[in-house]
Amino acid sequence: MPLGKAGAVGSQDGGEMRELRRLPTQGAIDGKLARRVRDVIVAPDHVGDFNQVLYYGGIFAYPELVDAPTGKLRLQFESNPVAFITEKVGGRGSTGTESILDVEPTSIDQRVPTYVGNTDLINKLEQSMKS
């Protein structure tokens, strides 16, 4: 998966993003990311946004929100499929702390924060969220 020039942050209702607010504004993950991820799309259409990230590379994120602390995307119906596809094409899917595919479902409608994209960018995202 290419390093990329596209990024997508989803929020169906324009909710306040908890996790991304903690990241540095200049480049989110590191200074180079701002130059690499030039187009950030904020939209509710996660399939279309995910397609752009697959095609151009980059990061697709549906983070924890203040009004949805466990995330908006459902693990079994939305997060797992996009993480599976991403990993099959050489990328990575994460909840911010672990692989999405390693999360054991606790309910049919369990929701998780979702970050998928280029492996290096997702690794840097996880490192920055731990600090």
C-alpha cells in the first residue's frame, strides 16, 4: 500500500474527535505526515473515503468521539471488513492500541475506533497515541 497523499477522518454528525485532538496539529503524527497526507476528507461516506485511501494510500480514521467514546463503526460489520481488506493489500488496521482483527467481539453491535491505512503511518499513529 502506498504511503499516500489521501487521508479521511469520518464523523457522521460532525462530532468532536477525542483522539485526534490530542495529536499535534502540525502533521498529526510527525512533521512529515502533513506533507504526505495533503488531502484530508471529513465525510460520512466511509466506503468512498476508504476507496480513496486504498487507491492513493494514506490513513482512514473513524476515531473515538466525545459523544461516542467507543467509536462509531461496528466491529463486525464495518471495522473488520475494511481492516481485512487493508491488511490483504499490505496495509494495517488498528483501534489505536491493537489490531482491529485481534479484537474479540463482545456483542453483535460492538463499536471500536478505526484507523486503517499504510503500515508505517498506522504504526506512527499508535506510537503517538501512547505518548
